[in-house]
Amino acid sequence: MRKGFKMKLYDGMAEEYKKRHDQLWPEMKEMIHEYGGKNYSIFLDEETNILFGYLEVESDEKWSESANTEICRKWWHYMADIMETNPDESPVSIDFKEVFHLD
């Protein structure tokens, strides 16, 4: 299953966002794979600070469970100072509806 979504960085935080992801914690990588995530990419629109995420998951249900892991919560806290977040520090993330796909 393919997922597309958007998030938003605070102004001036693009370089820091990239730096933190370039140094993604091994535990976070393991958790993403453990909960069925693969082929994960994030793109930045530098004019708007909008991030576009693309991720393939085994199932929405399994992927949703990853939000309850300690490492995910720790990552959200780590990222909360550079991007828009919800009260629980999860990123404000808006899913896109897939309208076309070609292999």
C-alpha cells in the first residue's frame, strides 16, 4: 500500500530537518521496518516549507500502531521544535488521496 502525505516545517528549518534525517537513529529505522514501512522518501518544497512524504506500508493498521512505540514518541519530541505538530507532538500530517499510479 502506498501512502502520500504532507507536513510543514517552520521557516528556516529545512537544513536542520535534513541534518536530523541524515542522522536518523538506527532504532527509528528498525521501528519503521518492523511496522511494515519501506521505500520511504520525504521531499521539500523550498518555497512553502511543505514536506511531501511517500511511504509504502504492509497495512494501514500495522503502520498506525507504530505511533504508540517509545522510539516514535521520542522522535516526535526531537522534531517538535522545527515543524508543525499536534498537542501530542506528532507532526501535523495530512494524507493525500492517490488518484493515479503507474509501475
